[in-house]
Amino acid sequence: MSENKSEVLAGGIVLAAAVGFLFYMGQVAGLSAASGSDYALTASFRSAEGISVGTDVRLAGVKVGTVTGMELNPQNYRADVQIAVQDGIELSEDTSILISSEGLLGGNFVELIPGGSPFNLEAGGEIEDTQGSVSLISLLVKFVAGDGGE
């Protein structure tokens, strides 16, 4: 009978660890129920290389939203990106948005840089000041080729 109790105890510990792991993965993936209220914004980038649906949107290094959609605009051949930002984060209408890198080998994220306007963006509004991703490969090619702006 003592073997049976130890097997039940070990099984319970394994089950608790599995539930904890699933909860942690849900939090990391952004599937938590606490992130229920967002508002949508759009931005049009010349190049949205390095980001996709689900990419973090950060303000001062803190995640405040996610990329919810991307599509090519057939009229101007720019990448139209839709983002969801947490309610309570009020962004001025002159906010800038850019695609940043976490480092040399890290992934990309979308960064919001607030402006100084007294007027805020409304839900469904468009951020007009955009900066696309910078290709590390093209920078290295320019450096090696000696295009230093001489």
C-alpha cells in the first residue's frame, strides 16, 4: 500500500507541474484572460520585415500590445499593420511607431514613441510617423563596399 501512495503522490506532482507549465506558456503567448480590453490602431510601413501577427508592441520597453494584422496595400505597395494597444495607454496623435531589434541576434518588435501633442489617438486611428525595419545585411554590404557617404 505504501508503494501505491508514493505513485499517487508522484503522479500528483507531475500533474501539478504540467498544469503550471501550461499556465506559464499561456502567459508567455499572451493568452491570459486579463488582456481583454484593447483598442485598435493602424500604421503603414515601407518595410515591415521582421514582424508578423503576434509580434510585441512596446512602449518604453514594456509590452503594451500586439500586432493583430498585416497586409499589402495594393495602391501604394506599403505594409498596412494593425495593432491592438491596452486600454488605459493613451497615445498622443503625433506618436511615432518603428520596428526595432532586440539585438544582433534577437527578434524584432514594434516600438511606440509618444509625442507631445495634447490630442490623443482615437480607437481605429492611424499612426502616421512610421519607420520600417533596417536590414542588417544591407548595412553590412554598404560597409564592406565602402559606401561611407564620401
